[in-house]
Amino acid sequence: MSEMASINRMHNVSAFHNLIVKHAEASVSLTLNKFVLYDIIDNIEAHALIISHMKEAPLNIDSIKEFWRDPFYTAFYIFIINLLKIPLEKPQLYNFSDPLEFIFDETSKKSKIVFGWEQFKAELDSRYRDLITGRINFEDDEKFFPLQAADFRAWWIREWAIERGIGNIKGAEFPFPITDTKIINISMSISDDDLKSFIYGNIDKAIREGSIKIFSPSGELLETDGDYIPVLRRKST
């Protein structure tokens, strides 16, 4: 879609849209503000409240922050969780009957995506596990047309989000003639406060489940035997 917009091929967009809605069953999207995400991540500091001493020591959570700072991973995780809730909690919106298969563009991040997917499946609530095929595939978006259709929808949803504000794209219209064919269109978004709660909750979870080393302010490794409580807060300015 970016190519069509940049090389004066917008006259083809109407036909592209009409072909998509003729064959697609639904469009489901999630939008978040990556700059809000960066601000949340970059300004988190973590400490361990050591129970035996009732004192705080700094935690190094750079690797955890690096993971959640990627808008792709964060948005995908939130998207999947909310998508799988739809047939169980809001079947009136969209009640898919077959397990979902997820297909991505070929990417240099492929190994990270597969690793993250396996972790995601392992932690997935059993109520949702039967709603997915359990595997993910990668295709060339120059050859695999459904990926081009998804790219088209994502491009316009981002345009509307920038123009109208995230969470306000309902009712937005394409600036070109379209057919009367309708498809299910579910556009999800996450507020700044909910995004912050999500990030803080997952970092707290990663600290509690991982093997995080704790150092004193002077740089000495502290032997705490896991007897500590994570404390997350925004850096003071």
C-alpha cells in the first residue's frame, strides 16, 4: 500500500479494496501508540525490596525492557489475547468456527517470533488453546496475496488513527469508490493507561519468574535467595 501511495498508483486502490472485500471474511486490527510505548519502557526503573533487610536494591531489567519495547511484539501479544476472547466472550462480534492459523511476512526477526510464539502457547489459557492451530507460517508478501490484503487494511487503519486519534477510527471512510460488499470489521485499541498496566504487569511477572541478579548500590552482588518483592516505578525527573 505504501508503494501504491508513493508512486502515484492510487487510482488502483479502489479495485484492490473491492477485490479484498469480495474474498475476505473479516478484518481485525489493534492499534497502539508506539511513542507512548517507548516512553513507558524507557522510564521504568526496577528495584527489589529485600524482605530480610527491608531495603531496596536496583534490578537490571534491560533485556526484558528490550523485548517489550518492540511495538510489533507488544501489539501482537495484546492483539492475540483479545482476538481469542471474542468467540468466548463476545460471539456476537465474530464467532469463528475453525482454529486460526497465523501467517507473517518473511522477516529477519523470524527466529525471535517463533521463540516468542512457543512461549506464548505454553502460557496460553486452556480455554483459548483450541482456537489456534498451534503453528505459525511465513510467506513472501510479494507472492502471498492475503498478506497484501492485510497490509492494505493496516495502512488505512494507521492513516485513520493518525488523522482521528487512536480509538476513534469507527466510521472512517475510504476516500475512493467502494463496492457495497461488507465484511466484519473489528478495530481494537489500547489506552495509554491500559498499555502502562500491561507493560508493568508483564515486566513484574518476568522478574518474579526469572533469575534476575540483584546488586547493591555499590555494585556488589546480593545473595537474597529470592526473598524479595519487585518494585516498578517511573524514573523521577
